[in-house]
Amino acid sequence: TATYDCEDPQYYSIDLQVLDPVYGYRIYYSMVAMPQDDEAEWELTNKPYFMSPGIYPVYFKIVAPHYATVYGQETVTINAATMQFASTAPQVHNYDGFAHYLDVQLLNNIPSYATFYYAEVSPTDYGNLSSEAIDNLSYTTAIPSRTEIGSSYYYVKVVARNFTTISDMFILTVEDQGIGQGIGIMN
């Protein structure tokens, strides 16, 4: 078992040690479930390697003259890497008549190719939805913004290849600090 390393990806495989006989044996590999009678399925004479997160069963047979053929199976498990939000604190801006965008960052900006998905919810639903309901929200990749005084509530989901998907809740607030009074166009 290993965990995917986005900064230094590695290849992983099974390691077999044959103690007896020391010489003259041959190891065959297969990616399909124990094809003991089908020689065509045992074409892999080089062990398979994997880099992406997943669970990979590898079947093998060891053949040697004057020895019974040995069949077996090993599993290569590569866990997805993890990412985390830099902060989930509410984002508060003073009213100035301009749009203020929800600024969601990942810790150390890893991975830089992550896709962010946003879904706005009501204040009543914020923090009260089941994980199934959260998964079924209408997400968009458009970064949310707020211009008017008040608060908006969002679920944010981040997806990146080879990483575990993460999600959390965010609040974007625009406050009236007295500056916004009287701003407008008069006819």
C-alpha cells in the first residue's frame, strides 16, 4: 500500500521472492482473475506497474521444471493524495458597490490543476444537508460573487485527478460600514 505523491510520482508493483528452486523458474502475470487453464491470459512475463490511485489485483503463476505450478494473487493499493482548504473562515467585505468574489484556496496550492465547484444554498440549508443532498446540489465552476449588503452561503467541492475530493462550507458577506449610504445615481 502506498499513497500517490503528486510531487514525485512513483510506479508500484508486487514483489515476489522464490526461495526454491533458486534457478530455472519463470513467473507469469495476469490482470484477470486466476486464469489457471487459459494460457493466453498468462502473457505478461514482466510484472505490471501502476502509478494512479486505485486497487489493482495482480495474479501470478510460478512455473519450474520438476515442481508443481504455484498460483497466487497479490494486490497493489495506491491511495489518493489528500488536499485541504487553506481556510474555511467566513469572508467579510465592506460594501463599496463592487463585486466581491468568494476566494477559496488550497493549502500550498496543491494541486494547482484542481477544479472548484460551487453551489449556493439558503441560510436554512447551510450546515444542515445530508451528504447525499450535498452531492446532488447544482454545482457550477463560476466563482460566486456578492455586491449587495448581506450574506451568501456556499458548498464548495474540489476535484483533482489522483486526489481525494474535498468539500466544505463557506460564507461570503458584504457589510454596511456606513460608507454605502447615499451612493447612487440621481436623475
